[in-house]
Amino acid sequence: MGTYILLGLVVVVGFLMISIFNKFAKNRNLVQDAWANIDVALKRRYDLIPNLVETVKGYAKHEKSTFEDVVNARNLAMQVPDGDIAGQIKAENQLQQTLRSIFALAEDYPDLKANENFKDLQDKLNIIEENLERSRRYYNGSVRENNTYGETFPAVLFASMLKYERFDFFETDEASRENVKVDFS
């Protein structure tokens, strides 16, 4: 009789572990999928930045350090290894700060604000930023679900054994929390 109870307990714990493992895998895949959406939008932004810098350069030739800062921040963000989400978040916050300086320049150059190419680049950047914002919300929701599940009972009992992975939220730094206005028309 005791053997059957022990065997039943082992089977129940086994099924529980399988269920928890599957939920860990599902949550990890959701977070990775959410990050892939962010990654696509970031790559689109990276492709747009050189065009934006070149357009602004023609109007603000003496702002060389600003352009160099933007290009350097873009290059650093592009060099973050795949899978280093925390490093990518940090690099993106730095890039966002340097992009602000480009848009601040436009206020000082009325001809630049009226340039059709600049307006087109602004529109494209607005669309990318909107996609990034939606992707960040989805990513952070996936991270919240993953982290909450891994830190609650009974999953927490098996988390280390089943290689549960906790993820960082994609939060902006304090300076980036200020409202960004990209439209200069």
C-alpha cells in the first residue's frame, strides 16, 4: 500500500514538473518572440539614422560633435551581441538620448524643418518609434508573465532545476522618460 502511495506521489510530482517545464519553455519563447519584434524595429531605426544624419548635416555643418555622437551611439547599439537583452536596452537608451540632440538642432534651422526629405525621415522615424513602443509593451508584458510565473509557487520550487530564466524589462532611463516630440512641422 505504501509503495502505491509513493509511486502515485512520484507520478504527480513528475507531471507537475513536466507542466512547469512546459510553461517555462512557453514563457521563454514568448519573451524571445517579443524581443524579436523589438529587434526588427531597432534595425529599421538603425538603417534610417544615417539618412537622417546626412540630411541634417547639410544644414548644420558646425554641429559635427552631435553627428558623431549619434553615429557612435548607433554603432555601439548595433554591436551588442544577439541575446544580450540588458546590453541592448542600455545601448538603446543611449541612442535615444543622442537622437534627441539631432531633433533639437532642427529647431535652430528653419530651412531644415521645411525640407521634404527631413519631413519624410521624421514620418518614418515616428512610425518606427510607434512600432517600438507597441513592441516594448508586448515584450514587457511577456517578461512580466514569465518572471511572475517563475517566482510563484509551485514553479519557484523547480525553477533552478528546470533552468528557469528571468528577463529584464525594457525600461527607459530617467532622461529618456521625457516626452519626445519628433514632429517639427
